[in-house]
Amino acid sequence: MSPDDFDYELPPKAIAQHPLAQRDRSRLLVLSGDGIVHRRFDELTACLNSDDLLIVNDTKVIPARLIGQKQTGGRVELLLIEREGDSVWHAWLGGSRKPGIGSTIRFGAGLTAEIVSRDGRLWSVRFACTDGSVDHALERAGTMPLPPYIERPPEGHDADRERYQTVYASRPGAVAAPTAGLHFTPGLLEDLERRGIRRTRLTLHVGPGTFQPVQVERVEDHAMHRERFDLDAACAAAVRECRQRGGRVVAVGTTVVRVLEHCATERGEVAPARGTTGLFIYPGYAFRCVDAMITNFHLPRSTLLMLVSAFGGHERILAAYREAIDAGYRFYSYGDAMWVEPS
């Protein structure tokens, strides 16, 4: 397959630049069988059965975007990718001219970063702070790593820090939000529990590689960036119990799909595991664990759209996207959602 097979035209006005005032008032396109139903996300209970199991990703987005100044006075931007040691991080660097190895970047309030090494696009930087701990300084200096199609700066110190984060986020480490979960509110989660819908969680720390464009001619030749995950015994037991009672495993987001499928046996069960996954799912993949999924609308030619197309059917998903565009749905991270069942 070619990346061109996953292309579509999206009017710029359809790209959501801000979240809605209320998370669960986003729209929900329900794709079940050959039909499409237009709902609101707070009507999610209409899609679920009492025997179903919702699985969410509890990763927490860190304020990973830092703006600093080189010794020459030039501006440089860092995107923290993954912690390498106590004060050492792997990072992407942006700016017209990259600093040299051994040079120092200053961020103010006593926070500095020394450039230690470089491996391709990935840089190692060692942080130091003269005014308190490094972690606290990074929390103060950093902003939320909003994706580039949100063409505005992060809104203050609080607004995007709250909204570009799920309400159940608890394990810091992601540099992008698992956006399907952004629509849930404490009230909606409580309503689902009252209706007997079970929920469990796993962790996948979303890295920027998930959103990197596919730059090969054949989809099959693309290599996914590896991301850290943790699927514990409680999650594995919940999946097993769901299978035993005849319920459906409902993945909240593509990140949950990838972890479950990475860990799944041929019988659709999962065993506790921790590590990294580079699983790339595209049409032709045989799903073993996931029975339904909740997801946002994804970029053209992206690995995320390829995964959703593998699950829901290539032409069926693209047709649903066309209808969503015609119906005025909001796209991407702060946009609306889909409920997808296999065709």
C-alpha cells in the first residue's frame, strides 16, 4: 500500500484550535455496521453494553516544550522526549543553527542545559538548576507540547495544562496526549460506572514518533518509533474476565489498541508486560484483542489513520471521514471523536 491511499482533503477551518468549553460536549460519530449515527460524546452509554470493558491510557503529558537561549544569544527550542538519567534527557532541538556539543542553553530562573551528545535527530542534554530541583524547574519553565497544527501558543500556565490532559492522567511521561481520552469527564465516568460499565487502565507514554509522517513509498516499509508501556496484572485480569462473560474489549484510543495487540495471545487474552512497543498496524492486520474503539479524527497519511483503517476498513473509514467533514466535525487533538466497530 502507498501512503497516498490514506490521503484526504481537509479544510483548514476543520482543524480544532481550541478545546470545547465542556469536554464531553464534543460530537461522536458512531460507525457500526454500514451505518453512521451522529451523537454527542456524553451519549457514549448508548454504544456500550453492561458486559463491556473500557480500557484507558493513564499516561500524563509533561510540559516538554522549552524555549532557551544559546551562548551566542540565539533562540533554541527543546522538546523533551525521554528521561535518560536523573538530570539527563533525550530531546529534539529546533532553531536556525544548532548548538555545539558542550555548549550551554539558558532558560532563566537558574535552569541550564548542557549539550552532551547527538545521535541523528536525538540530542542528549544534561540539566542543572541553581534555584531548587531540576524537575521543579522543568515543570515551571516548560509548556505543553501542543501539536504544530494548533497554530497558537499554549494558553497560559493552566489552560492547556488542564485540557491537553485526560482527567485520569496519573503517570508522567508522554509528550503528546492520548487524545481519545480527552472527551471524558468525571461525571461521565461516574455515569458509566453506575450503569455497570467496567473500566481498567494501562500506560503507554506517547512519543512524537507516533505522529511522524510516513516517508516511504510502501506503507509496509515504515518503521514505528518505539514507546514505553506498562500493562499490569489488574488490566490483564480485567480482559480475561471480560472474555469469560462475553463482553467486548473497548480501547479508548490508538495507544491502547497498540499495547493490547502487542501483548495479546492468539485467544485474545493479554498477559502482564512492561517494555517498549514498535507495533505498526495497517490494513491487513488481524486483530486479536480489541472489539471496538474510540478515537479522534487523524491526519492524512498518518500511522494513526492507517491503524483505524485496519480496524474499521479502509474505504469505510475514509467514507466516514468524508461524511464527518461534510457534517462540520472538528478534527485532530482538540476535535471530535469516533466510535468504531469492525465492518
